[in-house]
Amino acid sequence: MNTVKSADGTPIVFDRLGDGPPVVLVTGALCDRSATRALAEELARTFTVINYDRRGRGDSDDTAPYAVQREIEDLAALITEAGGTAAVYGHSSGAALALHAAAHGLPITRLVLHEPPFSLQEDQEERDRTQAQLATITALLAQDRRAEAVTAFLALTGLPPELIEHMSHDPATQANAHTLPHDPFEVLSQTSRAGRTPIEQASGVAIPTLVLCGSTSAEWMVEAGRQIADAMPHGQYQVLQGQGHVVPAEILAPVLTDYLGHDAQR
């Protein structure tokens, strides 16, 4: 276990695995670095993998008030620790954070966005629904009703009810429930993109980028991934056949190794 201090002094904890070109893994909502441990171990056969706890999760500390910019600074500190440049893989809302980091000019060599959950057809009704969901989750967390807060978040994701029931009572998931108002809500917000749409933000990122989606994932998420890739000057799009939102490490790692290892093999 290693620690690096972010720009605001917050200690960010990470594991360093393997040897080779550096890759930083960014988890999504409700996850800490244990969620990407198996993937990190697979990738460590080829890369130096930085697998970290986002602020407020796992062993990393937090400093109030929350801001997406602080998480971008966390990534910047980790990339510096990795040697000054690194590839970045982000999953789900972690992909949205990785896109923020790229748009802010962090020295990212290659980028992988794995099912960023952007809603590209957002209207006022959807914005109202999102705000109502956030208010419900915030109120539940204020009462330390973590399982109910997790359920309130997952209820609109389309996951099977039995999986939602399992996740909401999982101690590891509950341990990160307090971060829900920040991720996904602030990370995915239009405010965090300075009023830009996801497409507008993506179009300004010239880093070589692979956008991944699963063939069995929700249609809106698959289409969002396609449009994000199309908007990027050097974007590629790949569908993982037979896979959903969460892909086993042994299936995902070869895809990432092939793409992220391209520069190292030249």
C-alpha cells in the first residue's frame, strides 16, 4: 500500500503492481480499489498498474468540501507518482472522471472510457427526476440509512431487483455509500463540464481513446458510448460481445492490453 498527497494535502492510497508502461485505474460509483484488484493483477503482467482508492473511499482520506476538480488533482498526483505520464482506464462514472481529467489537460498517453453513463437526451423531466433522486439519497444518508440510499441509487439503473438487494446489503458497498452525492451526481453534472454537453467535452479531447460498451448493456448506454467515440478526434469504439456493464477481468484485460500496449510495442 502506497500513499501520495493530492494538491489540497489529502492522502490518496494506491497499490502499485507490475512493471512496464504505467496505467491508472479509476473506479465507478460505490467502488474502492478492491473492485479493480483482479483487473490490476491481470494488467500487471504487462504494465505498472496504479490501482487507487478515490478520495473518501477505502483507505484514502477526504477533505471537505467536495469538488470534481479535487478528484482531477488526485489523478494528476497519481500520474506524477507514476512517472509524469500514464494511460488511464475509467469505468462507469469513473470514465466520466477520466474524461474530465483528459479535458483538463492531464498528461494522459491513452484513455479508455468503459461505459460512461452519460444521458445524451437529457430534458427537464429527466433533470427533475435526477434532482429528486439526489434529494432522496442525501436525506437517507443524513439518517445513516445506507442500504436504502444504495437501493435508491440503483433502482434507476435497470439492474435486476435481486442484484440490487444483494448490493445494498453488501458491507463494502455500504462503506462507500456516503460518496453517492458526489459520484455519480456531481461527476456527471453539466455544471462539472462548465455547461457543456458530454459530446462537446469529448470533442475537445485529442488523446487516443477507446470507448468500450457491452452488447448486453442498456441501449442508451451503448448509444452514448458510440456517440462519445464518434465525437473524439482520435476515438475508437468497441463492443464487447456477450458482456454487460461489469466485465470479468480475464475478458477485459486482454482488450486493454492490446490497446494500451500499442505505443509500448512500437
